[in-house]
Amino acid sequence: MEIGGELDVGTAEAAFRYVKIIINRHHGPVVVSVAAVQFCDVPGLGALVRMANYAEQADCPFLVTSPSPMLTKLMRITGLDRKFLPASPRGQPPSN
């Protein structure tokens, strides 16, 4: 599935509800591409965390893929890179 546009205070709750429905119906790995996210604020990041936590409670693997450089930077600043981005070899930046 793909999330695009703005993931912010105005859209975060709707995005979370949508992904929650997918998790409840799918019962398998949920892969969310954020390649088309043009803007993300703190509530948007919070929605991604809520999605991942909900998936974990449902015993459903959850993966965020293709973050933009801006979103990758936000994840690094907040420490969410450890939750959402694949580990990279020591000294190498993660690839997108």
C-alpha cells in the first residue's frame, strides 16, 4: 500500500484508521510505501508509530519503505530510523 501527499495533523488520524483496517483484514505483512509523502510533521510520524504498534499488537509484520530524504532525516532526528529503516553497515548511510 502507498501513503502519499501530506502526512500531518490534518491527515494522520485518517491514515492510521485506514492502515488499521488493512491490518485487521490482511492478517499478514503490511508494507507501507511512503515514497509519495511530500510533507510529514510530528503527528504524521506519530501515525506511523501508531500503525507499527497496532500491527505489532496484531502480530502482523509492518514495514515502511521508500522514505524520501526529508522523511529519512526526520526519522533519524527523532530516533525512529531504528524502528523503520533497515540497518546499514557501519559507517554507511542507509539506502532508500
